Amino acid sequence: MRPDIDRAEQRRVHRTDWMALLSGVVFIAAGIVFISEPSVSPLVMLTILVGGLGFAGLVAILAKSVRR
């Protein structure tokens, strides 16, 4: 613990990176679906991935605007 930072400021240093978190969840879910159901078309999987990444970006933008 750094002595020049008080406890309240030290707790606010780490914030959740929503884009990284949701992108990881989307890729893990797509991988699970692709492994468990290989008959799914790659075009459908690509559409789901792009839509999921777009949603993750939207959530990250909204979270950043709420923080300010």
C-alpha cells in the first residue's frame, strides 16, 4: 500500500473493463456452441460473434459515460 494515497482513492484505482469481460464471454460461449453443435453454420456463428462484440462495445461505452 502506498502511503501517499488514502484508502478511498486506492479503492477506485481498479475498474472493470467491460469490453474485455464481455468479449471474452462471447468468445467462450461461441466456442462452446461450436464444439457442442458442429452443424451450426459458420455464417451464423460469425453473425453472433459480431453482434455480441457490438453489444459489448455498447455496454463499455455506456459504462464509461455513467462513470463520468
